[in-house]
Amino acid sequence: MVRLRSLDIAGFRGFRFPMRMDLNAQCRSLAVFGENASGKSSITDAVEWTIFDRVAHLWREDCKESALRNVGLQDSDDAIVGIAFNDKDLAISKTLKADLSVKTASKLTVTKPYIEQARSERLILRAADMTAFVNKTKTDKRQEVASIVGYDDVLAFRNTIQSTLNALRRDDAYATAKSIADTRLGRLLVLSGISLTTSEELYQVLNELVTSYGLGFSITDRGGCDTAITQLTARFHHQERAQRKLLLDHARGAAEDVVAATIKAKAAQQAFSSAYQGTLENKEQVQKLTLEDFLTKGKFILDEHKCEPGRCPLCGTPLDQNVLSHELHARLEEYEAVRKEFEAVRSFEVSYINTLNALATACAPLERSWAEVAPELNSDLKVFTATINEHIHTVRAKFERFESVPSAPGFTVVADEFQARLKGYVLKARDEAAALELSEAEEQIVDLITRITDLRSTFEEFHSNSLVKQAYEAQITSLQAIFTDFVAVQNAALQNVLDVVSCNVGKYYGILHPEESVDNVRLRIVGEEGIEFEYSFHGERTYPPMKYLSESHLNSLGIALFLASVKLFNKRSGFFLLDDVITSFDMGHRRRLIRLLADEFGDWQVILLTHESFWFDLIKRELGPCGWLAAEVYSDPENGSQLKASPMDLWELIKTKRKSHLPVANDVRTLIERVLKQLCERLEVKMAFRYNELNEQRMSQELLCALRSTLNSKCAALRDNPVLCRLESSVFVTNVGSHDRPDMIADADIDVALGDVEELQRLFGCPNCSVIVSARQIVPGENKIACRCGKTTLPWKC
Amino acid sequence: MSTPAIKSGLEVVREFLESLQTNAAIAPDVVASVQGLQQQGKLTKARLLQALAEQRKDAC
């Protein structure tokens, strides 16, 4: 598993100057203490930015890379974050320049797969995010759990099948084919007297029709049908007139079809117009439906507390957000009723469009059948067909915008005119046919041929459209079955994951809250689209968590879920960060969290950040023996956030700042204090007792005085050493000016003070092991104390 | 740091599609289209509709 080895930050967020957090070769867990705004979260931000290329809580507020550079940086300075891992090849360093360009240095072939994996893992829990999941709606919980467990692919698959299924159902070609097939089936019933759906049935009907003509064969296919017509045609005495009669009857039939389809379309238009009129009169209400998504989102933002409290999330005006949320709820309920009415109107629109498509389809045979009878109809037909297609487009577009569909001089007028002309042609064709003076036998044959042709063409249209309809329906049925089956599979798979996660959630929650009234916590699927925490409260199964749980219990639930997710889903990263997550816990529960981390996550690397000093002390005491490291961060206006550093680190800081000509007086004062504290600790200098922080707050003067007193009594060689006298009179020790007016301290004073500090360190430090001699390191048999390696000794009255 | 074995999202989808091949209630060519696109990582509504339209063209 990948662990953090060290973290280097410079010029990033709160850290203005370079900071190195070394987790040593064993990649230890680390507790970091810092007051509020000391820069703790800058550490979390640095890890998040390096791995995820963003810092979620900043990006949510649209504060991106510009918010990452420390405000004290010059344009020539870069913000830098470097992370070293236990696997040296994974080391990654990111530089953010003043123009906000980002440069990444890493072994890409090695880091890329790891970073991609790490981005799907649970690495960071912040206080703000802790209860966010618990407070989400059931549906959002499901979405988030799916994302956490890597089930985005499952959701994507399900959504694709569902949206494809819906698109197929709404496909115009399907609706038109269905409509034409149904119409032709009705016509076949009229023509044949039976429900005629197969070619066998068609040929049976045709054979019955021709049986009295003794053709000498049975019609069994299309060719047979043609042969029958040819033989019947040969029986005409007046071939030309009979052929003309056939042509006229055929043209008349086609025209009558178009007239019938036009009447149907106009009826559908009537129904649509009257329903749509209501929508247009209620236009303002219906138009509000366009706000539905917006208001739903707004309510989500309010309910999820994703906006500044006490203000309108849109305009920032102060207001009561509960009132606004209730108002949005009422409006959304009102919209729900409007939407249902609107859906009914939409079904009229769909039906109207289908009849228009059927009309356009009916026009196609007209051109062929009238080409010889009345070729002048062709140009009118083209105009009519174009008008139908344009009208379909207009109806759709206007309906989407809730605009009135123009009735004149548009489709209705053109349709009426064309219908009237067709009726005229039909009459003309009928008159001409009547004037042909065929014999009764010939009339019967013409009727028979017309009927055969009509039956055949109607059946062929029915058949071809039925095939289209069946093809759609087979696919719709299959996709519906896939969708239904997959929902069941998805729920089973998700519940399986939830059961596994729930095991640990329940366990960790139980560790945090033993012997309380809440137990058996688990996540379960609720309804079709939701996930919710379920738990026993005084022995009764119930949900949701907010029903009975206090804030700290909800926080515990958030922590338990995060830790359970870490264990289950972190495949490569063996570390995670908990940033200030115990704010609402009392001491008992904090101690339990420490035990939980020690017992269940002993083999994980945990970076735990807190602003609570008492808890920090507890962590040091309880987890220190388990190998945990401890560090403190603090912040001052001059240097920004810093790790409470050793004198060596302070030397580096002073050197860096002096190179940039920045004031270092306060840093020198701090350095003197740290060096003196270090010496007093190593030499066991006796001082007056002080409680807790007061002990830490001793000033240099007091430390120097006590050190000199100890040296005078224990080490004759250093009695009244001049460097101690010089430091005692130094402006950094005697004068508060270094605090208040650092600019008043001359460079020369700083050089002198640093020289004195160096000399003081040389008196006690070992050039070999760099460790100061210690009063606890007594040289056996001699009145001497030594450093760690023993090469440097100091005469000491033991 | 042992973790119980759970199926990934992609595994769930893949196993489901394999199980469909023996489901008589679902058209094999529809399954083939869905499965083919899923395996190529190209399963989208537009592509699936296009594949289904081609199948209908062949069927009619």
C-alpha cells in the first residue's frame, strides 16, 4: 500500500515559506495540532490538490488555482507542493506559477496509474463533509454511494438503456408505421370482411374472389396475383376503355384515401387545438415548468446547506432560508399538477403529428396514380406535401415554446383547398368512368381487378408497416426486459455492497457509541431510487438518521461510513486524512475514536488534524506509543503558517527570508528562545514550576538567567561565559522592539545576534552527531556529560 | 487491511450481459448490440439507437 513519506509545501495556501513535514522512513501516522486558521487545512488542501488536481471545497465556490497561491507571494515566486511516498518512484511535485499555470514533475508512467486509482479512493474527510452524506436525500445518497463504490458504470448503463428505450417509444417512424398499419388493417377488414393479417389469408380471399372466373390456377404469391389480373384484363371486349376505367378507379381510390387522411388529420388538429388552447390560456403557469429544474436545484442547495446561511442563494439578500425552502416546496407541488395536465396535452400533440405523418404517407401513391389521369395535380400535390412537412415542423417548434400554432394561411387552408380540388377530381374521374359505357360483365371485371389491386396494395402497405412496427416492438420489448432485469441485478449488487459496508459502519458506530439506544446501523435500499441509513432505536428499526440522532451521533455516522469506505475501497492508498472531525464529540467519544483508530486502523497511515489541544495531548499519550508522530502548526501575520520547527529549521527560514530582504527580527527572537529551551531541556536546568502552557511561554531572559545559574553551579568551564552576557544584553532579549517594530532592528544587530546564537550552540553541540550534550548522558566514572555519540563532552558537576 | 471481495460496476454489467444470452425473452441481436458497444466502452444512447436502426433496416 502507498503511504506518505514527506510533504513539502511552499507558497501554498497559508504556507508562505517552505515547510517540510517528514513522516520518517516508516511513514508514520501523524497528529497535527493547530489553532483555528493556523494552516492545518492547507496541509489537507495540498494533498488534495496534488492528487485530485482540485480542492473540492474551494472549487465548489469557484475559487480555483488563484486561491491556492499564498497571498504574500511575489509574481516571481512559485507555489510548490511536493509529496514523497514510500515508493520513491511515485514522488510528485506540482508548481503553481503566478499566471496560474501548473507544472507537474513526476515519473508519469508510474504516477499516472496510481493517481487514477487514488482518485477513486477515500482519502480525505473534512469536518464540513462529515455529515453532508448523512443529510443528503435518499436519491442523492444512492447517487453518491454508487459513485463511492465505483458503480457509476452501473448507473451509466442503466441510464443508457432507459433513455434508448424512451427514445424508441417516442420515435416518429414507429408512431407512423403503427398508425398506417392500424389504418390499413381497418381498410382490409372493409375490403375483405375479415381481419386479414397474413399473405395466406390475402391469397385465400383473392382466390375466393376469382373462383367464378375459372382461371385454372390458385393465387399463391404476388406473381400469381399479376397473372390473374392479366388473364382478367384479357377478357375485356373494349380493352382501351376498360384500362382507362381501371386507371380512373385506381386514381379515385388513392384520392379518396388522401381525403380520408386529411379529414382524420383535421379532426386530430381540432382535438389538439382545443386541448392546447387551455395550455395557451394558462401559458404563464405552463411556462413556469421551465423553472421546475431550477427551483428543484435551488431547493436542493437550501436543503443541503450549500449556500451562505441567512441569505438568498441567488441574489444574496438576507432572508429566512426555511421560509424560502417551504415556498419552493409549495411551488414545486403546484408545478407537479400543471405538468400532469401538460403531459395530457402533449399526447394530443403526438397524436396530431402521427396523423400528419400518415397523411404525408398517403400522398405518395397519389402522384403515380394521377400521373396519366390529371398530371396537373402533381404540382399541387408537391405544394401540399411540402406544407404538411413544414406544418409538422411548425407544430413541434411552437409547442416546445408554448406558442400558438398558426391555422391560417397555413396548413388548414392549404389542406382545405387541396381536399376540395381532390374531391373535384374524384367527381370528374367518376363521371368520366361512367361515360365509358362498359358492359356489365366488363364492369364486374373492372371492379374485381380494382378490388384485387386495392386488397393487394393495402395489404402490402399493412405488411411493410407491420414489419417496421414489429421490429420496433421487438426491440422495445427486449430493451424493457433488459432494463427490468438490470434494475433487479443492480439493486442486488448494490445491496450486497451496502451489506459489506454496513458491517463495518455498524461496527465502528458501535465502537464510538457503545451501550447506547442506537445500534444495528446499516445502509439499505429504500424504494426504487433511494438509499438510507437504517438503525435500531430503543429496539425499533427506523430511518432516517435525523429522526432521532443528535448532531454528534450524525457526525459519528459520517466518520463510521468514511472509515468503512476506506477499508473497503482503498485498494492502493494506505493512508487517509481526518481534518478536524471531532468538533462535536465529547471527551468520552473522542477517546473512543482514538481507540477505534488504534485497534482497527493500526496498519493504516492516518494524518489527523485538530484544533483541540486537549485531544491532541490525548492522542500523543495514547497513540505516541503506537508510533504516531505529533506536530504543531501555527500562524503569524509575518510568516503565515509554519510548522513548529526545530532551531535548525528556523535557521533555514531566517536564511531564506534574509535572501529576500524580509524582516527577520521576530524569527531571531524565536530562534534564541528555541535554542535556550533546547539547552535548558538537555542540561536539565532548574526553573520555577509553571502549569501547562505557562511553562511553554517562558521568555528568553528567564531562560538565560536559569541557564547561567545552572552553568555557574555545574560547569566551571563555562562560568559567566561572555556569550551568555552578550545575549543577556541583546536587543532581542531585553527589548520588546523586536516584536513591535521589527523594521527598527538593524541588519548589523541581527548579524551579531545570530553570531552569538551560533557560538552558544557551538559550546554544547557536537560537530560529529550534531546533538547537544545532555545532563542525562553522564560519562561513567568522570564528572562529564556527553552528546549522543560521546565524542563531545563537557565538564559537569554530577 | 483485508477487504471483502465485491464486484466492480463493470463486472456487474459484464456478468449481466452474459446472463442475457440465455434469456429467450430478449432478442439476441439487441443483446449483441448492447454487449458489443459496452465491450468497446462506446455504449451511448445515440450509438445504441443507430445500431438498432440498422437492425430494423435489415429486418424489414
